[in-house]
Amino acid sequence: MNTHLESAGLALLHSLWIGAVVAAALGFAFLFLRSARARYNAAVLGLFLFALAPLLWLIPEPALTVAPFAPPAAGPGSFATSTPAPDWLRLLPCAWALGVAIFAVRALGGWAVVLRLRRQGAPVLDPFILGAVQKWSAELGITRRIHVLTAAVESPVTMGWWRPVVLLPLSALTGLGRPELEAVLAHELAHIARRDYLVNWLQVWFEVVYFYHPAAWWISAVIRREREHCCDDVAVQLSGDRTRYARALLRLAELQSCGQPALAARQGEVELRIRRILQMNQKATSPVWALPLVLAVATILSAQQPAANNCASLPQHQSWLNTQVQWIIEGRERDAFLRLKSPAECDRFVEQFWARRGEAAQAEHKRRMSWATGRYPNLEVARRTYVQLGPPDEIESHPNEGYEFWRYRSLPGKEKNHTIRFDLKGR
């Protein structure tokens, strides 16, 4: 047992200089590698070298066959021919295992969050988006069916390869124009075509195993950065308009930063990507010199603009949110609506809100609101119950006593003949 612990301790010690050498070699190689694809491949190769090289010290040495001999008698002149390993070398793997357990729990927690977002996502039924997904899938050679969902995410996210899913924030659906949204979808589908999800999964466990080494985190960060650059290149190639795609990234950053100053660091990453996209072709007509000024102004305006200065603060949109759909709108939909800025975005949000539910649901909602408001103008709990659950199967009224019973024979998640009592004094 001690021998195995000593071997593991030696592997951990050797990983320190191996990681430093790999990181230094990558840094030197990046002086000559210009394309995002070459830098990405070099970083992935460095990750595998870093991850596998220390394992050589875990391979047991081959046993040697020697002739037996009698050990010399112990005496004043005798001495030991081998030195035992220090205790800390055997304790080092135990401390490493504790750190791995902590970071593994952290990684599994993130994985659980992603799965929860996937389960809670609502399917996107917009024919334009579905058509764009089919078009880019054919261009990229993707044969698997791709599901597009709206979820409570800050920016578009792609997950899975066997059953790929693209998660879109509601703010992207309502705040981006159709050409810009189409370019963003091309970027996300590029991740699926490149099988980036598999490499990202290996990265996560690489960070868990080598959590103690700064070079491991740096190499992993380089891979993520260059992976985004590679997909940006694909999106520009498919959309054919680098300026439009740069505007889409800028608009996404503005939607994320609305009321969230903590995203300034992420805006810096977006600025780097936009700079690179517009500078890919020096002969392009895009005013590259003006880009920093545009980004600075957009960032300052989004950071200084109070949360109330958006289209949701206008009277007509306040009325829609607080008096028309306040009992059926979902939390993530409300948050996305409050982040919108222009009236046109709010109008488009309302249109898509009802499109997701259908004309029949919209008509039924209006009927319920009208009936409940006319019968219970001062009893909000009854109006809300009627709008959310629909008309009861039976109403037992006791006007003299001042209360009323509603009975529902069958409600999802409730017992049969579920009964609700309303106090009519405030009616």
C-alpha cells in the first residue's frame, strides 16, 4: 500500500514541472500559430500531454530475477542501502483525493443545473428558427435532430451530442433581429458539428484531477476561448456577413448587461471576439478603428441605465404585464420582458408570448379575465383562481353567511373534488 501511495505522490510532484513545461511550450507555439483552429488543436494536444504524462510514474517497474544471497551480518560498519520515502510523500495523495472530491461535487452540481435547465426549457415553435436550424444542419453535415428550447440562461448554450439541444434566452428571441438570430444559431450549431461537447466534458474532469495546478486552468481557458473563435469563424462563413454577426454579439452583450453590472468581465470577452471578427479581413469596409468607441458607449449606457428605463415601464406595457397576464406569465418570461428596452421589442415579445400558447388559449384567457373581473371585481384571489384553474365544476354560494365554495372534480396534483372557500365580504 505504501508503495502505491509513494508512486502516486511522485506522479503528483512530477505533474508540477510537466504542466509548467507544457504551458510554456504552448505559449511559445502561440507566437507562431495565428488561426483559431491551429491554436485550439495545439491546446487540446497540450491538455492530453499534461493529463497523461504524470501517469507514467504509476506504472510499476518490472520485477528483476536475481540469485539469492545471504545478507551481511549487522555490525558497526553496516548501513542501509535504501532510504524510505518521507511521510509527506505518502500523505500527498490523500490530500489530493480530498481536493478531487470537492471539485468533483462542484462539477456534478454544474451538470445537474444544466440538466434542470434542459428539463424546464420550453420548445421553440417559431418556423423561422426551426428553418434556420435545418438549413445550418444541412450545411454542417449534422444528421441528428436538434431541439431548440427557451430557458433561463444568460446567453445561448449548446449541450449534448447524441441528443443535441440549443438553449436560447427569451431576451435573444425578442431582442435580436432575424438575420442576427440566424447567425447566432450558426455559431451554436458549429459547436455540435465540431463535437465540442465531448472535449468540454473531458476538460471538466481534467480541471477536477489537476485542480491544484494553475497551468491546467490556463490551458482549459485557452481551449474554451479558441473554441468560441473557431465557431465564430464558422458562423461568419455561413452567414457571409461578419459585420452583422458582430452586431449580434454586441446586442447579446447589451441584453445580458441590462441591470447586471457584474457581467462586465464577460463583456470584455465579447469585445475581444468582436475585435477579432472585424479584423479577420483587413480589407473589409467595417470601421475597425471605431469599434472600441462603440463598445465603450454601449457598455456605459447599459451600465448606467436604470432598470426602470425600459419598454416595460411604459403605461401600455405595464398594463399588459400587471393587469392582463400577471397570473399566467412565467417567472423567466417576466424577467426577460423587464430587460427589454425598445417598445418594438416589447410588442414583439407580446406577439411571441401568445404565439407560443396559441389563439385558442389567448381567447380563453380573455374570456376568463372578463368573467372573473365582472363577477369578482374586488376579490383578487377568486379572479386569480378562475384564470389559472378555469371554471369550477360546482359553485356553492352562501351569500347570507358571506362565503362561497368552489369544487373541482379533478385537478392535476390535487385530490379529487378539491374544494376552495372564498370570503365574499370584500367582493
